[in-house]
Amino acid sequence: MTRMAIVLAAGQGKRMKSKLYKVLHPVCGKPMVGHVLDTVKAANCEKVVVIVGHGAEKVKAYLGDAAEYALQGEQLGTGHAVLQAKELIGDIDGTTIVVCGDTPLVRASTVEAMLKLHEESGAAATVLTASFADPAGYGRVIRGEDGTVRRIVEQKDCTEEEAAVQEINTGTYCFDNRKLFEALANVKNENAQGEYYLTDVVGLLKSAGEVVQGYCTSDLAEAIGVNDRVALAEAERFMRERINREHLLNGVTIIDPQNTYIEAGVVIGADTVLYPGSVLRAGTVIGEDCVIGPNAEITASEVGDGAAIKFSVIAESIVGPESAVGPYANLRPGSKLGRGCKIGDFVELKNAVLDDGSKVSHLSYVGDAVVGKDVNIGCGAITVNYDGFNKAVTEIGDHAFIGSNVNLIAPVKVGDGAYVVAGSTVTQDVPAGDLAIARERQVNKPGYADKIRARAKAKKERNSK
Ligand code: UD1
Ligand code: CA
């Protein structure tokens, strides 16, 4: 039997009041439709068809060749949306999972369990349901006296009695593929919204004597359909809890899970400790035994085992094992630290590679630089990499010492073991092992301090007259 999936993603999502198409809104850093696709992919579907309409190009650009696409030119309802997949999969014998692109919390394990029940029972349709204390906004699952699912009624078409039903349709289903498309042909749009409802297929199959069943999940988060930003925030919270829990179970210590924000797909090694205010964004990989936070925003970066990052921002960078960053450091894209480096307070790095053991401890800008091993860059030292038009590279060799408040005017090279004294403005290469002094010599004028004070005082008095 072929397994297939249809993901509904053609709606605009008016209630989101957004320029961004609904299914592209991220939940924990990943667009909703991406979560849904991961879920159906986990169910080993041979074919996945995403129904696109509003923002079709954007949705396709995001998902790429992870799916096939069918275009729904006009959004005439979820039933009409599914019908658009007919050409691609209508003739195949098998089971089709249908999921809405706005239900990011449906679990792969639930879909798997539901599929098993569906296939073993020979049902024509199995609906994933949940029981909500406040079912407002969702389709209600109407069961017969024998307890089997009869049909689904949309909120807007509900009688008072139906509206009181708390079991809702989550919008995830398994169908016998052929029976799905046969029934869809008979769906009408005579309802409060004038739409072709996919939910009507359930009632049609039941009336035709087919087996139709409900599979009720006890995890209410799974059932959230994101129609507005209130639900988006709710989905974000549930997803965050789920992600954090997984890391906790994997051996990561999270001091305060409610104030720790880990996006989907982030990898964290065991015995790493996350302090509050850690924001770990997509594409980040953190090693074991690290200490992250308080307050660290790390985006698409790699942090090696035993590193410590506090009160800092790191993007598209690599922090080597046992390195320390912060407090108050900013690692911009392309920064790469080796093992045991130290980046201290108010240091900004950009496109700077530092080999093992190098230190930039305070108040520096190091950009477009290649720095060797065990280099010390003193307080306030700056690579002057930009003339307003061009970027230039600074190279610093192993074991070099750059004194405090040095300006390295790039392009410039400081050789291995060279020593640049504090306050120098270096415009020429410094050969290996040399000492560079590039500053005015000091002159001391004996006793002159009082003279200069007297002069200044006199000037003030003149001016105040
Ligand atoms: C739908 C269900 C409702 C269920 C709820 C669960 C129907 C008629 N109703 O309602 O029973 O409780 O989901 O969250 O199915 N879409 C298209 N083309 C269309 C219309 C919708 O692709 O013409 C897509 C949307 O992009 C969205 C999904 O289908 O991802 C669901 O549509 P939406 O309008 O959000 O349906 P609900 O009113 O939430
Ligand atoms: Ca919805």
C-alpha cells in the first residue's frame, strides 16, 4: 500500500493580519509548514503533495524539492484544496494523510499511531480529534449513539446543541485514497461559508456505509490550529516546552525552562548548562559541558565542548572548545575561535579567525583578521579594516603581542612573536620577532603643571567678565 500525504497550505491567513503568508510564520524558528512537513515525512510517505495558493512561490521556495506541489488558484475551501492533488495522486491505491499547514504541533508519533489504527481497521477515514474545554473556532466531531463518528460540523454551521460538543476536529486525517477522491466529487458548498469543506467527506463516507473513526489525542497542544497571533503565541509556548523537555531528557540542564528559548533543530550536548535568557536559534550546535547564559543569543553557530558564553551575541560563527566569550561580546558572522580562546567585554569580532589560545580581553574591534595562536590583543586595540569603500585584512602571527590602544591599519601583517607597543598606529608590516613603536615620543616639562593651571584659570576669569 502506498502512503501519501497532502498538506494544505494555500490559504492567506487573513486573521494573522500579516504580510507573511500564514504557513510561513515561524514557530520556534521554523515555518509552520516546515514542522508539518517534518511530521508527514517521518511517516514514510512516498508522495507528499503540498497545496499552494497564496504565496505559492514563497512556500515553494522554502520547501524546495521536499514535496510536490499542486496549485489551488482560488481558495474555495479545504475540500477544494485537497481536490487539487487529484491529478498527482488520485489514481493510486493507498492511504493518504491530510494535514493542515497551520497545525505545527501534530506529532509524528501520533500520525504513526493513527495510521496503524486506520490501516488495521480498514477504515475509509480516521480523524484525529481532541477534547477542548473551549472548542470555539474548531469543527465539532458529531458521534452517533453507538459512539462512532457520524460527521464533522463547522463552528459556523453548528446548532446550539452541536456547538456544545467539546470533541473537535484537529484537521489531521487518514483516508483511503480512492474513497477520498470519490467522496470529494460529491462535496457541495451549501454552508455558512459557501466553501467546499473537506470535513464533509467524513459524513459522506459514513452515510455510504464506510468505516469512519476518530482517534483522540490527549495532548491538547497537538490540536492547535494557528489562525491568529494569539494561537501563534500559544503554539510557540507549547513547542518551546516540547523542545526544552527533549533537551532536558537528553542531559542538558536548563535552569529556568520558561525563560530559555531553543529553536527547532538546535543540538546541545550532555551536561551543558543553560542559564535564563539563552536564545539558541536555528542551525546552532552546542557541545557538551558548556555554560551558556545568562543572556546569550546564538544564531547558526557552533560552540565546542566546555565553552562558556555569557551576556553575548554570536551569529554564524564558531567558538572552539574551552573558549570563553563575554560578558558583552558581539561575534558577527565569520568569526572563528580555536581552542581555549578568550573574548572579553565589549569586544566585537567580524570575519575574524583566531587560532588556539588567543585572547582579546577588552574593548576591541577585530574585523577581517587572521590571528595566530596565543596572541594577546590588548585593551582597546582595533583593526582598521575599512576606508569607507574597501575592506582590508589584518594578519597577526603566532605569539604576537598587540599592546593596548593599538590601531592596525589594514592591510597589514604582524609577524610571529612580534611585539607592538601600546598606543601605536601601525601602518607598515611588522616582521617576525620585531618590536614596533609607532607613536610620538613623550616629553616631560619639569614643574610645568602649575603653570598650565594658572594659564587656564586666567583664561576662565577673562571669559567670565
Ligand atoms: C479547519 C477545519 C476544522 C478544524 C480546523 C483545525 C475545514 C472546513 N475545517 O478549519 O474542522 O477544526 O481546521 O485547525 O476543513 N486551506 C487551503 N485552501 C483553502 C482553504 C484552506 O489550502 O481553500 C488551508 C489553509 O491554508 C490552512 C488549512 O487549509 O492551512 C485549514 O484552513 P483554515 O481556513 O485555517 O480552516 P479552519 O477554519 O481552521
Ligand atoms: Ca486553521
